[in-house]
Amino acid sequence: MGKKRDLSNPITSEHSGIHVQKSFQPQKYPLPAIQFQIRSTRSEPVQLSLTDYLPTDYPQDKVAFHPQFDQEQWRVDTGHYVNYTCRLTPGESVTTLYGITVTTIEEAREFLTQPELKITPLAQSSNHTATTSPCVPQIIEHLDGYEFEQFIGDLWTQCGWTTTVTSGSNDRGVDIRATRDDYYPRKQLIQVKCYDASNPVSGPDIQQYASLKLQTNNVDEVLIITTSRFTKPATELARDLNVKLIDGQILERIIADQQAHDIVNRFLTQNQNRARQFNYIS
């Protein structure tokens, strides 16, 4: 009989300067979880794809992802594995996980296998010629507020959400309603701000939009997305009021992680075509 794996010792992997520790966490999170601590020692940004195979007899619908640990960057594949993708900058460390349902130590041991890692230098992560340059400055320059709402709606759809972009004066401050029902129902109310980097989102904006959660039933998160940044008081107030924030840097990362440069290019092309048509008519 082979030696049984000690659940207290993490599995370590290293590939091309990316170091991963995989461990079983029975009580640290709401569910027993398989945790990954990822660290880059590379000198340039890379795209990481991590594949972790599930035990053959484990139901795929019993895998869950945590909203505070990159849940949007995980997916369950029909090949009986889970896949996580992210962009890592030099020296960056990330902790992520997926939840499982197990009742015995023997069931947990079945998950402690080596993950597969695929590392792609960022400049090689897409065939689109425009993907090597930052997207957010182009978005600020070329998209108006309504186009930015549509763009975020499409980006969130690619992340796995069902989205509705609101319009007119009846939105009560909600730009996008996003829902998903993969393992349990979730609902987000999203407010977007297409601002220049010199125009940060401040505390009064956070105070105003925190109340959105009270306007609709069964809302899990209020999310504010900006191409700019948030002031320190805004960040502290958002933490106190449980409002989630995505600034321009995080938005850039989401675009890269989701390989969504085709969406960016589509909106920029539509904008340029409208501009040419206007100039021709005038």
C-alpha cells in the first residue's frame, strides 16, 4: 500500500518563475477549500493558466468559488477539471481557491494532486495587435458614458454574468444589473464612471451608491467601476459600507485576464466609424 499524503503539507509546483502552493483548508473558509498561493519571481508580466483535475467520482456541480478570491477567473470544464487564469505582474502574490464538499479525510486526499501550469508572457497572450498597449486610456479617450456602460455590460457577460444595461432617468443610479445562477443565485448592481485619471471617485459618490442595495430585493453586491481611481476616504468608506470597488488598474487586469481585447477593439472601431460618418455628413 502506498504512503498516504499528509494533508498538513502543501503541494508545491514551480514553472518558469511561477511558484504555487496547493493545500487543503478544512475550516479556514465557509466551505472546505482547495487553496492556491501563487507567487511570481519573473521580471515581466505573464498570463497564468492553472488547471486542477477533480477526482473522477466527484460531482462537478459541487465545486464552488469565493467572491473574494477571484471567483470570476475560475471555470469548471466538462473535462472534469477546474481552470483559473490571471495576469501576474513581477513579484506579485495571489491567493485563490475553490470550495468542495467532503465528509472524510480520504475524500479530501483525492484532491491533492499536482496542478498543471501554463505560463504565457503577456506580449504573447493574444493575437490582437492592439492588446499590448493599455486599454483604459483608449476607453477614456474614445467612449462616452453610455458606451462605457455597454462595454462593461459586455465585459461582465464574458465573465459569466447575465447583464442588463439600464437607460434613462428611471435607473435610480443603477447602470447595470448583473445576475448569475451557476451554483447559487447572485445579483450585482453596478454603477460605472468613465473618468479621466485626474478625476478620482470621492467619498460622497460611495455614500450615494451604497443605498442602491436597499432599492432591489436579493442584491448581493453594489459595485462601482471607474477608469480612474478612488480617493483614500472613498476606499475607507466603501470598506465600511461593503461597496465593492474596481479602479482603472483592476479593470485593465480584468480585460487581460478575460482576454477581452476583442471587446475593447469592437467598441473603439464602432466609435471611430461613427466619427467618420459624422464628419462625412457635416
